[in-house]
Amino acid sequence: MVRTILLTPDEVQHFVDVTSRCNFDIDISYNRYVVDAKSFLGVYGLDFRSPLTVSYEGYNAELEDLLKKLSKAS
């Protein structure tokens, strides 16, 4: 799955907490920078002014709810 989200610096800790509870790999990227979504420092180092892409292959209801809330309005 690939989802596009908007994330603020204040939401990073909650985002990392939720992704850390998933038993599958999750990447978050901006342009050519790809980091582990379970890494606080990696996620916090991204540019929050632009949409971020979350890539994963698995299912977790809590993660899906969070991504829905953070989804970029189309």
C-alpha cells in the first residue's frame, strides 16, 4: 500500500508509536529520501511542508485509522 499524508512535527511521536506496533516494515519518504517510519529521528528529519509518502505491505487497524486522519485532502 502507498498512502500520501501531511504530518506536523507535533504528530511525529504518535505516528512513530503507532508504526512501531506494526509487525511489518513501513517506510516514509519525501522526494528521494526514504526512512524507516518506526524511527523517530528519521521521521522528524523529513520536510513537513510537503506531502509525505507512506509505503507498507501489511494491515493494522490502528495504522489505517491514523493514515486516514493524516491523509492529504485530494
